[in-house]
Amino acid sequence: MVSKKTDAEKGTKLSRENIAYIRQMLGELRQVARGEGADMLCYLIEMAYVEAGDIQTGRRALSPGKGERDKTPGMSL
């Protein structure tokens, strides 16, 4: 029997995959920043890397109201 996933389950899986991708990219950027001797940039990227890891492991939730916040005028995503 094939199980049908709900939209919420699909969204959760997509979110996990997106966070994993972001964390991977941050790891690569951290290496580039370290190689360039950009200490402050390396630190900030490291903080984002740690945050993404915490979200992946469930130690930290995604921002509340995801998608419900006011958009910055003139910015589109």
C-alpha cells in the first residue's frame, strides 16, 4: 500500500532538506572565509552554521510565524 503524505509532511521534509543544504553551503563558505583570513566573516558564518545545525537536530525551532512576517518594502522573495 502506498502512503500519501499530507502537505504538512511534504513541507516539513522540504524544510529539512533546505536547512541541510543551507548548512552545507555555510560550511563551504566558512572554509573560503577562513582561507581569506576574513576572521569576522568567518565568525558570522560559523554562527549561522551552528544555528542551522541546531535547527536540524531539533534543538531550536524555525522562526515563529514563518512566512507571516511583514515584508521589507521593495524586497521580493
